[in-house]
Amino acid sequence: MTSKKDPLAGLVGYDYIAEQLGVLDATARTYGGGPKRVDGFPHPVKTPPGVRVTLFDKNEADNFIAERLKVSRRKPRPEGNRRRPRPSKRAELDLVGYAYIAEQLGVVVQTVRNMRASGQNSNATVKSCSL
């Protein structure tokens, strides 16, 4: 029985580079292309058919990461280099949509939309629906 070699072995994506540098994936993408391309960023490799992500040779990526960390003011984070976005204040709110309000009032969604558009009792409607 013969074993097939993994065609993706030794390849990494933007997420790997971002994690190692302690930046967001979007920052790594900026380093890799466009007018702000950083010198020395590895060039993408040709991927096998069916692979839809941009991949880079891991050795080239590691060399870029090492050079970038030498000149960077940012130190790698010991708990993991990936920066996490701050949670949105909206995430703390308990938001509902037109469907919820319509269900509470026993009407169709379009009625709630019409009420909202006309401004007809919109504040009273929302207050009466709060549970």
C-alpha cells in the first residue's frame, strides 16, 4: 500500500503569518499585497486544484517573520501572538427584530414595518413588547 504525500505539507496561509507576528489577518494581507506590500513578504505558491486559499512556503514565511520581528517594535505575546478584536458594545445588548415584535403583537411583519415607517406609535409599540 502506497501512501500519498500531503500536497499542502509545508504550506501556510495568512493566518499563520498573522499569528506569528501578533497582528490581525487583515494586517498580514496588507503586508502581502497592494500598495503597502512589505519587502520580503513571501510570494504565493501555486496550489493544487480545488484549494481556494492563498498559501505560502512555510520556510519563506518563517524567514519573513523572523526578519519582521527583528525590526518590529512589537514583542511577540507569550500567551499567543494573535490579537483579539475587542467585543462590540452592541454584543451586550439584547436586540430584537421586526419578526419578534410582530409575533408579540400578533401581527404580520409588514404591519410593524409600516408602523415604524410612519412613526405611528413606534415608541409605544416597542415599550409594550418588552418582556
